[in-house]
Amino acid sequence: MNVETLPKFTPPAAKLYAAIPADIRKQLLSNVWCGVCRHEVMISNFSGAVRSGDLLLVGKCSECHGDVARVIESA
């Protein structure tokens, strides 16, 4: 049985992430570029932090388990 870990967020990142509608969050998590797989993948085992005012998600590719990241620019 494979159990995903719950995402770890800094408090400011958690606030930004919670402000994103659930359907948009799902799209953002399933549309992450993997440099190894060379296509869009789902991010897994990710954590979140705020960098330069933007939300940064860092985690693993759901296919090759390599490192991936997603920047979500704040409006």
C-alpha cells in the first residue's frame, strides 16, 4: 500500500495555497514539467514555501520520482 504524505507548508504558503480554489489547485498539481520525463506530470510528496512573494511547490515527479518544482505567481 502506497501512502502519500501530507504536504508541509510554511504558514504564509499555507495561506496562499488555501486561497486557490480546489479545482484550480488540482490543475496546477497535475501540470508540472519534469525535465527527466520531458512532459507534464503530477507533483507528489510536495512542500510549499513563499519565495519573492510567489508560492513555490517543491516535490517529486509522480512517474520517475525525480525532483520537480512549480511556481505559482501571486496576483
